[in-house]
Amino acid sequence: MSLCSALRCTIRLKRKHVAARLVQQRALSGAEAVTALRPFYFAVHPDFFGQHPKEREVNENSLKRLNGYLENLQRPGARSVQPMKLTFYVRDTKDGEDQVDDLNAGFRPVSFTLQSSDVLSAVVNVLRSCSLPVEHMKGLSPQSPQRSSTAAPQSFYRPIKWDKSYYSFTGFRDPEQELQQAKRVEPTLSLWLRNNEPEATKKHKASLPRRDELDRLKTELCHKFSLTDIRWQRSWGVSHRCCQLQSLSRLSLQSPEALVHLQGHTVVFADESGMNASGHVMLGTMDVHHQWLKLMERVPSLRGLQQQSEWLKERISLLLGGAVVLLPDRLGSEQPIAEHYSSLNTFHKTLLSARLRVHPRSLQGLSLVLDNSRSLPSLHKLGHFLIPVTSDPPTLQTFLQSHAPEARQRTQLRLQLKQEEDAAVQRCLVSLSLRSLTNEPSVSSAQMSQCCGRLLELRPPLLQGLNLRVSRYYSVLQDGDLCVPWDWKN
């Protein structure tokens, strides 16, 4: 071997050694990531936003998406995942004082985009975006490459269980202790209604002109531009919704030709602009009119992408024995259409290459959801399959066919519970003279039916003419809507 060849070989070996050390230093285990993110979890934990339902919902949804992103990075041999934009409401805990109970202060909105190739850089990005310290990460031990390549991804879960000494040292309040105290002093429904019904009635009457204006603007815009519907991604108040509709109405006067592109679509006021996987046009509430106009110009091309997605769903259904590809409500309202199309296209190509032999009607009546955050197929408690986009087709076929009977049973039970819930809600609306009765997504059909049955037995007279929302906490919202826990006490 010549001297030059020996030098080149030595240089290559050194480069490989340096690269291996860099990978080792950048690798981070799931447990270490959870430890590193503790200040972040403490700042955005939804349990601290009980009196702020909008902010609580935003943080809950963003945490689920963040956890899925981090789990994807942990997968053995995982490639860089697609960028993800997240929004959190971060609590202000200066000087050790918890200010979250202040209605006008206590938290700030933070939006950032994750575009990392490893867990460590993603964790650092999250902490720095929220202006949280990263010094505590210096003591984390690096994860070995062998462990990184063979260990199963650890689920990122948000509950905080710190030693009691942490709260004594920092002066922060222990959320677990607060939750236990709240349960001990939780009032009965009758007592809470007596104390809060006057405030709710006052706020509700004050909101009636705004509610009428909201209905007028919505009807006018839908009729003028042939919109299917106008919706909101978050539980914003009536005044906030009116302002958004007034902004769209002003734009329709300035550029009526742009809104023609929205014909036949559902418009959703959301966190960011675009078209979602359901084909709805999302108007970002923080965007200006210029950004809305740019989106409306792109609607025809995005509509074509949405039509191709529907065609792919039909082809996948044919290949999988009639099983229908669905979108969960929350995912469908936020996943961009381009990302949804990419998942469908990848999954369709995988099925075609495997040449599966599935009876055309063997899985008819069942449904599946493509889930990028999973590595193995599973059966949801509501009866639909959760399928990774990169599933092995033969393994997937065996799983679907072996679990089809149980999936049918769960689907039938879900439909039955939903029918019982709808009937119970209708009885409550009529018997209690409610203006409206809704529930949050976290309240199941069985819990809603149980709550309605108990309300019919109690028949509280103070609910007449009010809007009632079944949740997991007591609250009077800014427009007079009442939130009560589904398992309220007598």
C-alpha cells in the first residue's frame, strides 16, 4: 500500500470515529428527554389551565403532536421527520408565584416549528423557543449507539411526578396535591348553580347582541360566497368569533373575486392558514389579509390535491377488503392536505407492491386511520384500526383479519352508545329547557349519557335558557356558558 493510500485510509477512519462520537453525543434516550423537558411540562401542563378552556385545549392537542414527533425520532433507523409547527400557552411562574388564576395574565402564547433530526436537538429547540433554561441538560448522560438502534421507543407522557422537596425549594404548588384538595372541596351541582347562576345569566344576556351579529355575519357570508359552513378550530368566545367574521367580511368587500375560490368549501378559523386533510380552508387568526389572499389563490391547486387524496382512499379501500380510511376529527382539522396526501400515497404504493389477496368484502363496515406516530398496528377502543404508514403488508393483512370480529363488536358498541347519547341529550334539552347542551371531546358517549340521566333525575331549575357544556371542571365562561363536570356530585 502506498503512503498516500495509507494516509487516506487513516483519515477516513478518523472521520468515522469522529462521526460516531458526534452521533453518540447527540443521541438522547426517552427517559432523559422526559427529564430534560420537565420545566417545559411544568409550564404548559393542561391541568394548570382549568379556568382557561381554550388554552387548555391548545396545549393538550399540541402536547399529543409533540409526543408523536419525539417518538418518531426515537424509532430505530428513523429518518428525519416532516417539520411540525406547534403552539403552546406557557405559564408565567416568575419569583415562584403561580399566576395562572389571573384571568388577564399568567401565560403567553408561543409558536415554533420543529425540524430536527434527533431527540436532543428537538428538546433544546422546544426549551429555547419557550424561553426556558437548558443548563440542566449538561448533566444528562449520552445514550450509546447500540442502545439507540435496538431499544423500543419510549412513550413521552406529560404527567409530572417530582419529589416533594422540589416544591418546597421552589415555592411552586404541587399539582397533584392541588388536584386532591380540589376533589375534597368540590361543591355539589345544586350549590354551585345557586352561587354561579346569576353571573352566568348576566353574561348570557350581555352576549345576546353579539350572538345575533355572529349568526347574521355567518349566514350572510355563507350565502354570498356559497360556503358549505364556517367553523372554529378552538373554543373562542362570541366576541372573538365576531371579530374574525368581520375581518373576513371586510376582505370580501375589498377583494370579492378572491373569495369566489372558497365556493363549496368549509371555512375554518384556525391557528395557521392552509387546507386541512378534510378539505376545509383554514384561515389563520394571526395572519393578515395578504396571507389569506395568497391562500385563496392556491385553493384550486389544493382542491386538486384533496381530490387525489379521496381517490387514494378509494383505492386503499379496494385493496383492503372494503375497510374505509377515516380521519379522527381532531387530526382531520389540523393535518395539512399535503401531509395527508403524502401518507396516503406512501401507504398505497406499499400495498400495491405487496399484491395482497384480500376478499373484496371481508373488511366491509370497518374503518382504519393512518397514524404516522405508530410503529405497529393496533385496534382502538372505538373500533377503528390505527395503522402505521410504513406497515409490513403481510403482517398488516394478518392483523386486520384476525382482529376484524373484535373491531366489529367495538364499532357496533360505539354506534349504540352514540345513539343513546343523542337520545339522552335531546331529552335533557326538552325537559330542562336548555338553550344548548354540548360536551368536550374528552367526555365519552357513555359518560355523557350518564351525566344526562342524572340531570333528568335532579332537574335543576336554574339551567333554563342557558348553554350547558359537560366537561371535567366547573366554570362560567365569558359569554355565560356553564361548564360542569360529567361526574358532578349531588
